[in-house]
Amino acid sequence: MPAKKKKKASLADGGEVRRDVEEEVRLEGHWQIVGPGTPPVKPNGDYNYIDELVRLQFELIKLQEWIRINGLRVVILFEGRDAAGKGGVIKRITEALNPRICRIVALTTPTERERGQWYFQRYAAQLPARGEMVLFDRSWYNRAGVEHVMGFCTPEEYEEFLASCPIFEDMLLRSGIILLKYWFSVSDEEQERRFHERMRNPIKRWKLSPMDLKSRELWVEYSKAKDAMLEHTDTKTSPWYMIDADNKKKARLNCIAHILHQIPYKDLRPVELDLPPRRLDTSYKRPKKSSQNWVTQPFS
């Protein structure tokens, strides 16, 4: 009888791996599986924002290790109007994670050479390898939004994007990449309030660019562009997830909680490690501190 083909691991089991992931964790020695994944449930009405954020960040650490151990490839897109809070949620996601595993991509204006490339080429170069998660702070959807509204691309290029984007994303999905797309929706009044706050606050002033001010003038045009984008690219295989972002803190918690529900993972616990004793070398003499350039300590 012909040998049975080995069944491929599903996403729910953690994805395709070289060997059984429990054995991988055991051999690695840094983590142990203590149960199924524990994505957050709906909190009580009197929840504390900081407490919930910390709890979610602990779960993100487990998810990060699950991605690394399983060799998963995860891409998360964050799109929305200016001042919608995309940067804030990305910061809260990444601040407790390993930057070698979870990477932020925020591409600047394309160079002259990049303008002559296939449109998706410079984004494809940023896609994750095995065991990585990449967060795009704006993505290839620039063409459906700012480039289209501001006239930075031709009508033909815009129409080609709407036609080819779902095909491109299907290619990513077929290659095994997990793709999540989030749109942060903010009301006209709330965006106006945040713009005024950025103008008054010197620490946040850098966030307010001439392009942001122009987007206020073209509010209706951006709304039309968003609706057209959703019509063409909100598909069953690659849906858009809409985040109500008028309340920044709630938006952050809701987005992180949703991510944790989209990628099945196991509950991991770090293993306590024994620190080896230092090897002594009594013959070695360290140089005097006075021979080195020490920073002054005004905050001593």
C-alpha cells in the first residue's frame, strides 16, 4: 500500500512547521506550553485602560513567540485618515515586543527609481520572512488614497491598482502569509480637534504636515476614495476590519484584542533559567575609570 501523505498543519494548529511545535518548544528550553491560547474576552464596564493594555501586551508576547517558533509570516496593514490613531496603536503593539521579530514599515515618498518599478515592488521587499511579523504604517493602499486624491498617480495607474490589488493579496495568502487589514475611522469633528491639538502642542507639531492640512480641504474626496477602495478590495479572503477610532484608548484595545483572535496561538510561559556563575580571572586588571570619557551626571 502506498504510504499515507502527512497531513499539513492547519492555521489553527499553528501553521506548517519543521517538527511538532511542542517538541520544538521543549528543545528550545525558553518557553513551555501551559494550555490553549487565551485571547481576551469582553471586559467589565469599569475596566482600567492601563490594566487591560498590559494584559493584552502579555498576550502579544505569547503570540510573538508562537509566530517565531512556528515560522509564521504575518502582515498587518494600518490605514485610515490623518490623525486617526494608527501610529498610537502600532506603538502600543510593538513597545513590549522584540524588534527582530515584529518590525514596523513606514515607507517615505518613492524615489525616482522606485517610480519606475512595478508598483508593489518596494512593498514586496518589506514582506516578512519565516518567524516575522511586519506592521505597515500605511501600505500599498497609498495609491487608493493620497496618490489618487492628490493627483500623484494617473487615472490609469489608479484603475490598474484597484484591479490588481486583490490579485496581489491573493498571491500573499496563497504563499502562506497571514494578512490583516485595519481601517481606523475617525469623525470629522474628532479629526478637527486632533489637528488643533497638534498645532498647539510643540511635542506633537511634527505630526502635522502640509499634506494633513490639505486632507481637511479634500475630506469629501478622501471619503469617496475610501468607499471605492473598500468596494474593490474588501474581499472574503482578505477583508477590511473597521476600527471606531474616535476614542484612541478604546481603539487600541479593540484592535489588539481583534489581532489576538485572528491568529490562533498556544498559551506559553517563560521557563526560569539558571544563570551560570562568572568565570574569575584574578590576573586581569581593568583600566582605571579616569582613563575613560564618562558622561557628566546632572541628574545624579
